[in-house]
Amino acid sequence: MRDTTGKSAWTRFWDNGRWWKALILAVGYLVLYNLASLLMLPFVSDTADPKSAVYVLLVYVVPIFLGGVILVIFGASVGWLRDLFGPQPISGRGWMWVAVAVVLLFNILRFLTIDYSAAGFQYVMTWLLAGLFIGFAEEVLTRGYVVRIMREAGHPEIAVALVSAGLFALLHASNLLTGQALLPTLLQVVYTFFFGICMYLALRVSGTLIAPVLLHASTDPSIFLQTAFPATGMLTTVSGFGNIAVVVTGLVLVFFIRGRVQQKPAGGVLADL
């Protein structure tokens, strides 16, 4: 059923922003992503080496690729794809570059402290591909769709940042369902929440979703590759403080987030208030 604007009931539902719709979208994606992961299990041998390119391809690349396809289909169904990577409706502030710099610095340090000869070309390239798909899917969902929904509901930017980061952390809390122990999962949730704050700030200060996508795409491969094949030396030790640095950065900077995006009475143009 369509109204006088030509929009379907489905599109009108999602265009009418409410915070709980962001939760529904995140949970729906999480369910579909985990179903895709389960579909890959029959192809993963019990003796498969987690440090092999084939393992990374089946366990990470294929499921997250399917998740990204699902998100693109959703965006196309509600007409959000055209604006997804467009300019942000609210400007950033200079101090927000701190979040970008901290994440980027430790990603570079980790990439510099990987034993590439031990890892092998195929394993490294497969993880880089996985990182690209992870960055795209998770940022499109949380800093793309969730941010849009929250802003359409008229929430202040601090709420936008907290909800997008919170739902991002929720995605990783689901690792409990895969058998990950409680303590590592809790630590991961804390890290991903504040990493999500940093990605929100990257979105704001760069003015485009491309920035957090690329930052995120370089984060996961650098962490997993260096964890599996660390080089020796002082830089490796320094890079080990990356997660702590991200948590502290997000924790401090979140208190400075201000602003609101809302509809102006005349013309419905989004503005930075």
C-alpha cells in the first residue's frame, strides 16, 4: 500500500524513526548473520586450522559478505542507499580527529608488527578481505542505518552516539552463543562500545560513512593477524596497548559530544542545531 508520496508502508515504517526500530534492525541483522554462519559450518572440518586462509574464508568472509548483501537489500528496499555515503547533515569538530588518530595509529603499529613470512600471503590477503566486508557491514548497520533512525527520531547526538555504539557492542556480545567465555566477551563488549564511539566521531568529523568503514576495515585484520603471528620487538609491546587506548579515548571524548539533527519546520531540511 502506498500513500500520496509514493512510499510503501514498509518504507514509511522505517522512515518514521524510533530508537526501538534501530534495535529491531540490529537484532534482525544479528539473527540473519548467525544463520549464514551456521550454513558454513558443514564446510568447516573439525580439523581445520584456524590459521588457514580457507578457515577465515568460510568462518568470516562468506557470512559477513552475506550480511552485507542483506543490508544492501534492506537499504534498497527503503530507499536509503543513495544517501548512505553522502555528506553528513551535522558537522564535526576538530577534537574529533583524536579518535581517528588513535585508532589509525594502533592499526598501523599492529600492521608493522606482524610476522608476514609466518602468516603467509593467502592468510593475510584473506583477512584483509574479511576486514573490508566487516567494516562495510557493521558500519553500514550501526553508523549508517542506526544513526539515521536515531536522527530521524529527533534524538540529540549524544543519544545517537550511545545507541549506535551500544548496538554495535551487542553484535559482539552474541559471541557468547558461539562458546566464547564470559570474561573475554565482557571485555570485548567494553572495547567494542568505545570503539563504536570512536567510529561515530570518525563519521562526524569526516562527514562521510566511508571514513569509519575504512578505519574499521583496517582494525579487525590488524588485531587478528598480529594476535596469530606477532613479530618480536618493542613496537609489538607498544601496539598491545591499542585496545586500552581506544577505550580511554572513547570514554573521554564521549562527554564532549553535542548537537542535534532535526527537521526544520519549513522545507524539512536537516540542520545542525
